[in-house]
Amino acid sequence: MGKTKNRAEGSGTAASCRPVVHNIAPVWDAGSRVLILGTMPSPSSRAAGFFYMHPRNRFWPVLAALFGERFAHSNASPDKSAAAAERREFLLRRHIALWDVLASCELEAAADATIRRPAANDFSALFAGAEITRVFCTGNTAFSLWQRLCAPRWPVPCGRLPSPSPANASWNLERLTQAYTGIVQACAAPGRNA
């Protein structure tokens, strides 16, 4: 029998993993109440310059369904700049901050299970400048890394959400949307200083 790998520690081999540095600025402002975190942007997202931009990722359809909105530009839109601007405006209007747990790591493609040498982003400015009352992590790896690398420094209540990745095929859009409903309530809650 083989050993089970700890996903947060990584199971990729040194030969197959490549250094990845986070290249997308976080989205937040002073009105942000909720922080949603992934692990590290996928190759599609890094190429598009914005979060969750793989054409089959369900993150944006889930958020649109939660808030009863539609995006004019899909993830597959050739106008990535317009798609990103539309999503950024939506997030800020809904009091949602968006980023990823990791600033850098070694990674094979977009497989979280292969992460090696994780280094967390510095959330100091975000927590000092916004009234974040709740953190949500999209997927087990993001949650595990947040708990290990960040939660001791920023002890904000944190929920684990199922991954919206197309690789998480056992969760359909309706089931994902139901699992993400806590975001809506958290966005409506008063800030820390209210």
C-alpha cells in the first residue's frame, strides 16, 4: 500500500513542479466585509490576469446565481479586460474581497495536490484597510493552507467551501451555489467597527 500524501504539503515531484509567483493584484476596498480565497491562480487565470478565469470554472456562475445577477462577459470571452473589470466592479459593490492564500509555491499545472514550498501572501494591508468579518476558502487545500500559514496571524472566522474547479465534477452548479450561500449573509453583516 502506498502512503497518502497531505495535500497541503504537496505530492508533486521536484522534477514536475515549477515555481509559480502570484501575479494578480487582490480585489478589495474599505467596504469589503468578506474575503474569498483560492489557493493560487490557475494557468488560465494567470494568462487572463484575473481570478477564476478558466472557461469551465464555476466560481463566477455561482456568485452570479447567489446575488441574482448576470455577467455580460463569460470566462471564455475574448475580451478578458472587460470580463475582469465587470467582475471587479461586482465584487466591490457586493463588499467582497478576492485573493489567494499563496504568494508563491512550486506547482504542477494547476493541481493543488502538487504544491510544494508554499509561501503565504501578506494580508496586513487588507485586514488593516477593510472590515473583513469572515473568510471563505474555495477548496480543501486553500483552507488547510490558510489555517496553517495565515489564521494564527489573522484570526478571523473562516469557512471551507467546495472547489468551483471543473476538476470537482461531483459538485454540480446547483449544489455549489447552495454551499456558497453563507457568502450572501456574511456580505450583509455589519463590519467589525459597526
